[in-house]
Amino acid sequence: MTDDGVVRRVETVGSAAFWAPGSQILWRYQENAGEGFHIARPVTVVRDDEDLLAVWLAPGTECVKPVLADGASLNSVPLASRYKEPRGTAFGHWRGTGVLKLARPGEPWSVWLFWEQGWRFKNWYVNLETPLARWEGGVDSEDHFLDICVYPDRSWSWLDEDEFAQAQLDGLMDPQAAERVREAGRSAVETIRVWGPPFSDAWQHWRPNPAWGVPSLPDDWDRTPAHLSS
């Protein structure tokens, strides 16, 4: 943090450098079968090293989200036509409590922690996705539709299997890619079964630094990085 109280982003060079705690970066998702970005979330770095990137998405953060071309919510149309409708992006703010996101280098999923009001832990959420690609302003990925919910009692369930199936029907994912996602999901389930990291690392007891505040969405949130490294 600088003398004027503003947290500056730490520039990375390749995959060898890490962001300091308190740095503000972007966590973005590329359009499925597209070129641009349709999700962008400013986050604060909690930890970044050779084993883990942990970031905090604060309540009220301005984010970019996908919408239908007329600005309506994606859920306003039936799933059978949802991925065929023209789309755009819109600005909004993260509602509810914040989210802690954890990602290990090269792993095809990230783990998100959710809390109820009053910091009552709700669940872990395994987001199946391409391994994060790092660049100087943050990290990029592509969502793979299928997810896993892990409950405080360590039980789990698949989520969004209908969306995963529809994405395949609509040509957003070929059979080979879909099988790779399923395999990634099975690997995540095995980690859950043996209760390996990050589930075993007690992140549900973590709390954000109040001095961090809420990061701002940069005007050039959709810029294309010049260099990417996993």
C-alpha cells in the first residue's frame, strides 16, 4: 500500500514473480467459443506463491457479467436456447457476502468459499475451468459449465449438469473436451474424498483485512494481455 492509502498492483514477469498480499488484480473469464472476455472481477490478493493463488472478492465490487443482447439476464430464457441467444456484457456489483477464491498452479479448477451473513460458513464451490493464465494485470480462464458443491460436513454434489450437457449440444464443447472436464471433475472429487488441500487448510476460518477496501474495475478491463504464462 502506498502512502496515499491506495493499493497498487504488482506487475508480474512470466510465471516466476508473485503478487504481494493486498495487491489488486483482475480475475477474468473468456467467452466460451469466443475471443473476448465476458466476466471480469477485481479482487485483492490474499496469498500468491508457487503453491497457491488466493484472492478476495469483496462485497459490492463492480464487476462485468454476461447478459443477453437486450440487457436481460441469461436466466430469463430457457436453457435450450440460452447459449444460442446473442449476448453482450453489463456492469453490476457483487451482491451478498464476499467470496474467497483459491487456485493452485496448473490445476483445472478453482475452489471458492462462501459465507452467510455474520461469517457463518456456507460451502466450498469447485469451479471447473481451464488452468489460470497469469499476466501483468491478473489471471484469465474459461469456465467449463460443470461445478461441484462441497458442504461443511464434507459431502458433495455435482452442480449445473444440465448446463454442461446443453453446452455440448450447442457445440460449445466437443466430446473430447467434455471428457477432459469430466476427468478434471473426478480428480477434484478424489481430492474431496481424501480431504486434501485446499479443503484441509482451514480457509473457512480466514477473514479479510479491513484496510483493503473494495477494488475498482479498471476502464481497460477487457484489454488483451501481451504475454500469458500458466
